[in-house]
Amino acid sequence: MRRYPAILVKRAASVTLVARLARDFMRPHAKRIALAFLLMGLAAASTALRAWLMQPVLDNIFLARDGSLLLLLAGGALALAVVKGLSDYGDAVLMTRVGQRIIADVQKALFARLMRAVTRYRIAPFSRRRLPER
């Protein structure tokens, strides 16, 4: 497929727009976003560790009939479930708050820009002519 210059110009404009929006609206929340990513990683790691924890359960408890590790492995599985639950909850709360805060910031910026545009172009009531700037 051939790429046409008009498509490249549109793509460059889109990339510029997304970069500006990310810089203006996401950068103030970078620490919260990084913490949410850290919590996502913690949740993924706890899921992987829970799967890894099943190997000693199968080998030692069921095959070797050794019940000495039963309480330890059960406690570990419970601790991993709590860690995963808390990290999933924290991630969801952080990302929801950040998302709603970004939306509110964009709406405030849009409203402020519209209000500046309205005051810049004062229209006389019942006429089509533009009033001079004061």
C-alpha cells in the first residue's frame, strides 16, 4: 500500500495533537499513573506466583503425602490473594481518579477557551456586525 503525503501530514498532525494533550493533561498525573502501573505489575506478579505456588502443593502434598507444608502454602496462597486484591483495587481507584481528573481538566480548558473566544468576538444583540474591541 502506498502512503500518500496527505495521509502523512494528517498522521503527523495527529501525533502532534496527542503529544500535546499528553503533555498538558497527563503529565501532572504522571506519579499516579506510574503507581497504577506498578500496582498492575504487582497484581500480575501475584497471579504468576500463585500459579508457581501450585507446584509444591501438587508435588509435596498430593504425591508425597507430606502435610507439613499445607498450612504454609495455604497461608502463602491467602497472602497472594490479598496482595492481588489490594493491588487490583488500588489500580482501579487510581486509574479511575486520574481518568476523571483528566476529563475534567480537558473540559475546563475547553470551556475557558470558548469563553475567551466569545469575549473576543462580541456580537451586538439583534445585529450581525462585530463590535470593536475595547
